[in-house]
Amino acid sequence: MDPDHLADGSSSNGMEIMPGYMELITRAYSVMFTAFRDCKDCGLELSRRTLLDHAYITWMEIFMFLMCAVMWTKVRRGLAVYIFEPFAHWCCIQPKDVSKMPESAWKLVFYTMSWSYSSYLLFFTSYSFFQTPPSVFYDWKSGMSVPTDIKIAYLIQGSFYGHSIYATIYMDAWRKDSLVMVVHHFITLALITFSYAFRYHNIGILVLFLHDINDIQLEFTKVNVYFKTRGGKEHLINDVLSNMGAISFSITWFWFRLYWFPLKVMWASCVTSIQSVPHIPFYFFFNILLFALLLMNIYWFLFIVLFVVKVLTGQMTEVNDVREYEDEDLKEKKDTNDQMSTEGKHVQNGTTKKKHL
């Protein structure tokens, strides 16, 4: 038996490892309400003092973050221009998918790499954060040193989400949830930055592990959708792989982001953190960000439910991304924008003529 686990499902520190949904809701509400009631001098001044006293991040670390964010952008452009796009043309995929495939291929490569590294940290080292979530706050000290292997993970992930904010706005195909995606990237970057500065890096690794696997499955599915029609012919292998990817994506999204994430991460953050570290710095700030992340996971799960409903009711005969605008939608949006632009020019011309008169 794991020495951190007891037969009743609690840890050796007397903390329950993983509750049910109802226990999470009731205990989190009780603990957070008590913490808020007991916080006598909560406000901007306390936040400022806490930030100055407990946040540790160097200018060199900020510089490395910026350099790596630029590097990811350059690497993505290079792979798209010299590998992904030529390969898409060589495979003769549909013209409308040639511009989309490099985005998914790039994300598939990155998330596979990052999730593999997170898995290595959680299951092939001495860290027991996944098996015993309360342990993420054991022996926490303000300004404690960050292990090199976790520091590398933070540099990779933090700089990637810095790049992703730029990429979502200027490089990726615009989708129905792109604005939510930008908000998601800002929240994730804030969580990564502040959790590193306040030395909450242990729980950060767990959050990244629970989220990256779904991105792998999503991009794997989309790549196979793009390669399903090549050279004007349908290829069964890619159709089967895209269907398998969609099914596994739907299941693991719920399992990792809506089951393990709240019952492992938010339980540790909302409830057991205060037991391990009374008066833990920025307790409300981090939990609000984690709750916002959970709400976005629920929002995107609605797209998954919509996809499943369309498949079951026969409205969709093949796998595709329900977040993407249809060609007709894009044409209608373009026509609307053109019409508004033309009307604006007419109004401007009419105003100019009146001035001349």
C-alpha cells in the first residue's frame, strides 16, 4: 500500500484524498465562507503586501518566458511553411483543409510532447500529486526552490500559452469559441505565472496533466478528418481513426476535466490547502481562476454534447468540428461586412456632397 494512503481513503496526514461531488461542494463552500469571514483586513492593501512578500520571480525568468514564446511562434511558422503545408499539398487533401491542417498538426506535436513530460513527472518520478492530491501543499514554504524538472515544464507551458494568445488572434482559423479561447489562454497563463511565483507549482503540474490529453485527442481527430479525403477519394482508415478519436475525446473530456479536475485539483485547492497552510497566500484569487477554468470546461462540454446529439439524431453523418463556421456562414458574414462597408461609403459620400452644397 502507498505509505501516503490509508485503508479508509484518507492520506497519512488525515486528509481525504478524493471526495464526491456533493462533499466537494459543501466542504468547499464551508471552508471558503469561513476563510472569507475570518479575513479581517482583506482588500487591495493586503493583496499588495501579499504579492510583495510571497511572489518570487526573476527578470531572467521573465526574459526566458518571452524568448521561448517568440521561439514557439517561429517554430510553428517554420513547420507550417516547410513541412505541414507541403505535406498537405503532396497528399492532395481538400483545398479548404490545407490551411487548417498545419494548425492542428502543430498543436498535436506540442501537446503530445508536453503531456508526455507531465505524465513522466507524475508517474515515473517520486512525485505523488496525482495519487495523493493533498500532497501538493505538503511542506509548502514561501519562496521555496522549484525543482528543475518542474521549472522546465513551467517554462515550456507558460511560454506556449503566451504564444497561443497571439496565435489564436492572428494565426489560427477563427471559430465560434475563439473569443472564449483567448480568455482561456489568459486565465491559464495567469494560473501558470502566479502559481510559479507563489510556489504552487505542484498543483500546477496536476492541472496541466489533466487538460493536455484532451487537446491531443482533439487535434488527432481533426488531422484525420482533414486526411480522410485525399486525391478526391475517401480513405477508410482516417475515417475510423477520426471516429475513434472523437469517442475517446468525449469520454476523457468528462473524465479528466469534469471529474478528476474538480475532485482532485479543486478539492486540494479549496479545502485541504488551508489545512496544510493556514492563511495560504492568494487563496481566493487562485480558486476563482480555477473555478473559471472549470466553467469553461463545462461550456466546451456543451459543444461535445451538441456533437453527440447531432450524430445520434442523424443531423451529422461524419465527424467535424462544430465550433467552426460553415462556408455559408463565412460567406454570409463576409457579405454582411461588405454591405456595411458599402453603406458606410455611401453615407460618407452623401455627407461630403452636402458639405459641398
